[in-house]
Amino acid sequence: MRAYVVKAKAKLGKLPSKEICRDLLYEDSLERKLDIIRANKSEIPNIYSKKDMEIFLSNSLYDDLNSFLKFLKGEEKNFFIKYISKFELQLIQLIVQAILNEHLKDSLDIIKREKFSQNINVSKDDDFQTFVEKSKSTRYYRTLYPFLNENMQKDSIIFLISNSLNKFYYRDLLEETKKLPKNLGKELREFIGKEIDIFNIEMLFRLKNYFILNDYEIFNYLIEGGKYLKTEDLKKLSKLSLDKVKEKILGSPYNSLFNNSSNFYKAKQDLLSDNSKRLNNSKYDLLKLIYIVDMMEISNKNIISMLEFDETFDKDEKKHYIIKR
């Protein structure tokens, strides 16, 4: 087992236990919840708000990821850098949303506190064109540039930019797998392919629910390279009504997405978690590392969710928002 996996497993072992998560889940006071978290993580400073805790956890994850990078080399390191770029990409999406909704001045101080934002060139007075022009030297420029000429409602353009950035991310990952040893690349393509399938089902769900688009336009918003949903499957699904899409998915490995026992987005997060957990059984250390990183990310998301719960949520409602880990 390589040094970076040993280091990552040590970090995994320090994530909040089931007992701590249970205590957080059933506590309503934010102050007492923060005390519970601090008791588990002695390195946490005096934090008195959910946002401060969110930034602290994000920055701790950033530090951990960079500590793992020191042990990686060659194409494995290049792939891992591309894989964890999703955290930077999420902030770019947040910045675009803030610019188009005209609240960048209010949001930027908080965004800049995130270490994942340190390579993003943005200022409080930037409009969308300025922000895109500043990104000219980055790998995201070609994805953002076409939207300078788009004339549509801001909600639509925010959604479509997010969609394009995600497409870029997954396509980039698939290209990166081709540079790795054959069997390692194959396992990673299967893992990424399942994530792409889930992404495509979500896009079909959202596009058919909230947009008026023809079949060809819908297909163009989807990503080829999925594990089970191949190009022809995506073309067929693009032509179906939402109810028919749901019927098809209920007969697939992703049937839980439209199971009435949970909402779509909770089911999506659980499926992604299950997909990551399978990597723990891989013989490849890089895949074990990705599994651990994903569990660390999910743990942070769950902590922030639990900080939001108060007495207006009953126990079952609280459990409903926690991602399986």
C-alpha cells in the first residue's frame, strides 16, 4: 500500500463516527452541535456559524488533498489533479451564478476565503464578460466563452453554463484515463461512466421538467461515455416524455432515482456514494484514494446538512437528507 493511501486512510479514520453523527442529527441547538464537532476535532477553532464551519471543512479538505498530491507521480498525479478540480469548478459555477444574479459583491468575500478559489481570477466589480476574459489562460475559457453571445433568461444561462462545465469535467477525466495503464484506466472509466449515467439521467429529469427543448437540443446537453447508457440509449431517451424516461430508468441499475421512497436528489447522492464505495475493493491504490476523498467530501456535506436542522425537522426528515457513507 502506497504512502498516500496510508495517509488518506488515517484521515478517513478521523471522520465523525456514527455515534457523533447520531448526536448531531438529534441535537437542535446550533451552539451545542458546534460543541459536539469541536469535541471530535480538537484542531477546529472557535467557530460560531454554519458558514464558518463550512469554510473550515472545505479548507481542511483542500489541505488534505494537497498533502496526498505530494506522494503521487506521473499520470496518476495528473489524473488526481483533474479529478479534484471538481471543487474549483463548483466555485466557478457559484461565481457565475453570483455575477448573473448581481450579488457578487456580497458573495466574493466568503468565496475568497475558500482555498479552492485561489487560482480563480475574479474581482467584486466583474461582470460576466470581464470574468470570462480573465479566464483566458485557464482550461475553462473555451467552455465559458460561447456564453458571452447567448441572449436568454439568467436562470437558463446559469443552468446551461453549469451543464457545460460538468460536461467538460467528465470528458476531461475520460481523456485522462487513456494515459493510465490499461487495467487501471478501464476501472476508472467504469467508475466515471456510472457517474456520467447518473449525470445524464439528472439532465433528462431537469430538462424535461423545466425547459421547452426539442429532442436534438436535449441530446446535445448529455454526455457520451456512460457505463450503461450509450449514445443510442441517450438519443432514444431524449425523444421520450419524462414519464417514459422514468419507466426506462426504473428498469435499469439506477432505478432508485425514481423510487417513491426518496426524492431524486437524495437518491442521486446515495447512488454516487455507492459507486465510490466500490472503489475501496480495487487493487489499485489510486482508486482507493478516490474512494477516501469522496467519503471525506460526503462527510463534510453531511455535517453542514446536520448543522441546518432545527426543531422544525422531525427525526425521519433529518435522516432523509443524510447521504449514505
